[in-house]
Amino acid sequence: MDVILLMAMTLDGKIARGHTELVNWTGKRDKQYFVKVTRKAGVVVMGSRTFDTIGYPLPGRKNIVMTRDKTRKSDDKNLVFTDQTPKQIVEDLQASGFDQVAIIGGSVVNSLFAKSNLITRIHVTLVPAVFGQGLSLFNTDLDLSLEYVASREIEAGHLLLMYKVIYHER
Ligand SMILES: NC(=O)c1ccc[n+]([C@@H]2O[C@H](COP(=O)([O-])OP(=O)(O)OC[C@H]3O[C@@H](n4cnc5c(N)ncnc54)[C@H](OP(=O)(O)O)[C@@H]3O)[C@@H](O)[C@H]2O)c1
């Protein structure tokens, strides 16, 4: 299963100034790239804070929202609230025929997937901004080895950086 972490990040490694800030500081090309990759995958996984910040399910994609709040329910088949582990989520998606999933934040959910050694690729758009403080790409101790794949300037000063995660046999 290809599990791609897709994020926009400032030069100082921040993905937001706070837990409920809308991501409105990236460029048009990053948004287009996000739509392209997530539509191709067909499914996105996010944390409940990210979902609440966006405010609606992303159209044309299955939206899986991680929450431990059992009162959160949906009648929309493309919007699923779950307290499953990242491993269970990935296994269920695989069983239902998906071969790619995009992890789209925030810091908490990125960390849950990284800690579970499930992320296979990381695509980060480095935005020419510095927040100084705020939420980092991850919020826990990790030791991921990455292999550089490619990079390109998708619009003036915005660098799309692509890495593969290397897992060594233990
Ligand atoms: N720059 C970017 O590309 C980018 C991308 C995405 C998001 N963001 C930003 O990131 C911020 C939100 O990130 P965040 O780290 O605060 O929150 P988050 O990862 O979006 O969501 C965290 C929530 O996930 C739920 N959760 C935590 N552990 C869980 C578990 N084991 N199982 C199930 N659910 C679990 C909890 O919600 P409950 O209380 O509901 O249980 C928790 O509050 C927003 O400002 C957003 O705009 C930025």
C-alpha cells in the first residue's frame, strides 16, 4: 500500500500556527498538486481538527477522519469517522481495493502514521514563509530514513520536495 504524506510546510518546518488555522498561506500550484494526488489516491485520512478546520468533506474522495469521539457519525459514504488505528485503516482500505492513500494532517495524525511505520512517501511543499512557532510536521520523536526522489519549483519560491521512506529489515 502506497501511503503518501502530503503537506505544505514553512521553511522552519511548521504546518500551521495553531490547531485550527486554515491552510490559506500556500500557493495555487500546491493546491492543484494536492487535488491531483488526493484524487488519484481516491482516499484521504486526516485528524478531526484538520477536518473541522476545512469544514466539509473533500469532494470526489473518500474522507477518513480520525477521532475518538464516538458521537461523530456520518450518513455520507465518502465521510467516515473512525477510532481505528492507522494500521487497521490501511488494512481496511487495502481490503476494499485501494492501493494508495493520502495522509493529509495534521501534526497528530502525521505522527500516528509515522510512528506506525506506515508512510511510504513524503511530498512536502516548502512555502517561502517562517512562522517561528506553531505545529510541526510531526509532534513526536521519530527516526525515519528518507531517500530523495525529486524536487521542483512549482511556483515562484515554492519547492515541492519528494522523498521515499526507507524501512530497513530488523
Ligand atoms: N500545512 C498543511 O499542509 C496542513 C495539512 C493539514 C492540517 N494542517 C493544520 O494542522 C492543524 C491541525 O493539526 P493537529 O495536529 O492539531 O490535529 P489533527 O492531526 O488534524 O487532529 C488531531 C485529532 O485527532 C484525533 N485523534 C488523536 N489521536 C487519535 C487516535 N489515536 N485515534 C483516533 N483519533 C485520534 C483527536 O480528535 P478527537 O478529539 O476528535 O478525538 C485529535 O484532537 C490545523 O491548523 C490544520 O490547518 C496543515
